[in-house]
Amino acid sequence: MQACLGRVLPEPKIAPERLHQAMRYAAQGGGKRVRPLLVFAAGDVSRASQERLEIVAAAVELIHAYSLVHDDLPCMDDDTLRRGKPTTHIEYDEATALLVGDSLQSLAFQLLAEFVVADEPATQLKMAGILAHAAGSRGMAGGQAIDLASVDKALSLPELEMMHIHKTGALIRASVQLGALAGHELPEAKLKALDQFAKWIGLAFQVIDDVLDAEGNTATLGKTAGKDAKDNKPTYAGIMGISGARDFAYELKDRAEAALSELGESAHRLGEIGRYIVERKF
Ligand code: GRG
């Protein structure tokens, strides 16, 4: 993924140099690469080629990287540490960080327009639409809007779930769908099973994110821990307690695994990633 991003990101020596350097700083500066992993593992199910999956995974990771850059800005979460390094607006400046996010998002869609990533043009167009929907106001950006509006508010569990299904879940769900669509056409039942898996594992990812934030090890996380409580944000750990939230995440992982049962050995790596998502320490 790192090498592929290196190929598709504009060269830092090309003008505007500072913006191009900052784009690399934001997109290549580490991270777990969970969404690319999901793209590759879902691509196993439809036997998609590595070349296609690399491009699709890069597109999803670019959207994710853009969202982190914007999320860290003072007008949003106002954070100074990300992936163990100063956030993009601290390392560069706010205006550059804003443009980095904009440019990473545009590049994601440019990749889906310029490379062949599906058997049929209609499928490729559908894939671009899936990514746009997942990133937009009815997906990630909308979830972020709900998040910003929920500071200092007590949310019920269903309301919290609704926020995270959009903010974190939409892109995770899109990663699995896009990986699957990059290969041979799958029967509707298999696509549905993959989507069920993605839905539960996306929520489990967020529940564990809350747990790790509440447990509060900034050095391991590479981002400021304990921020949700400090910012008075509703979280699973806050509502259920740390151990209750961890149990809930494992229950969600079990539901995700159950959805994979009819996909057989081809979904092996998805199952492994599901377990990693709940067992991770950062
Ligand atoms: C600004 C439009 C816009 C959206 C921001 C993704 C997001 C929405 C905000 C990030 C803040 C946050 C803590 C979200 C919860 C879970 C999450 C997405 C964590 C970060 O993703 P990881 O853990 O990050 O996959 P790495 O660094 O490993 O890639």
C-alpha cells in the first residue's frame, strides 16, 4: 500500500511542492491500513487481481487519510498528534491541511476514473458511486456532522450506533464492497453476506476505538488518548463501561464471523482481519 501510494501521489518535487509534500506526509505517514486490508481480503472472495485491488485500496485509504487531516483541524477535533507525529496542520499550516484533504479526496476519485478496476465499465461507475456515497453527507461526512453536534449531549445507544454507522462504518463497508466488486461477479447472496460482515465489523472497530481511547495510552495509540471524555463526547465505553464495551465488540465480531460462514475458505482473511480489529492495541 505504501509503495502504491508512493506511485499515485504527485511527486513532491512537482509544483506546488509544499502541498505535494504535505499530501505524502498525511497519506504515507503510517496507520494500520485496515481499510486497504479489507479491500484486499474482500477481493479474495471475488478473485480480483492485485493490480486492481491496489488501486481500489489506495482510493479508500486516500479518503480515510483526508478525513483524518480534516478531523484534526482546530475547527473540528483540534488535535496535535496523529500516527505518532504532529498532525498535518501542525507540521505545515491550517490552509495547507485543508488543501491536503481536498486534494487527497480528489485523487481518490481520479484513480477510480483513470485505472480499470472492474470487469465492466458499469460496475466501475457503480464503485465510484459507492465510494462517493460512503464519504459524503449520507456517510462519513454526515457522521462527522452528527458527532460534532453531539458534544455535551447524552446519546442513547441507538443514536450512538447511528452516528458511528455513518462516521466510521460507511467507509469500512465501502472497502469490503469495492474489493468484492473489483473481481468476478458474485451472486447477490454473497454480496449480502459480505455487507453484513462489514456492517458488524465496522461497528466493532468503533467500539474498540472508544475502549482504547478510554484506556488512554497516548504513546501506544500515536494519538491523544482520553480525548472523548475530555471533550465530553458520548462513547460506548462511557455508556457500557470499558469491559462491557469490550464484550460488546466481541459479540459484534462473532456476528461478523457468522455472516462469513457461507463464503467458505475465500473469506478466510476477512475473518482474520475481524479478529485483529477487536484484539488490536492501537
Ligand atoms: C472530516 C469528513 C470528515 C470526517 C472525519 C474518520 C473521521 C471522520 C474522524 C476520525 C476521528 C475518529 C477518532 C474516528 C473514529 C475511528 C477512526 C476512524 C479512527 C481512525 O482510524 P484508524 O484507527 O486510523 O484506522 P489509522 O491511523 O490506523 O489509519
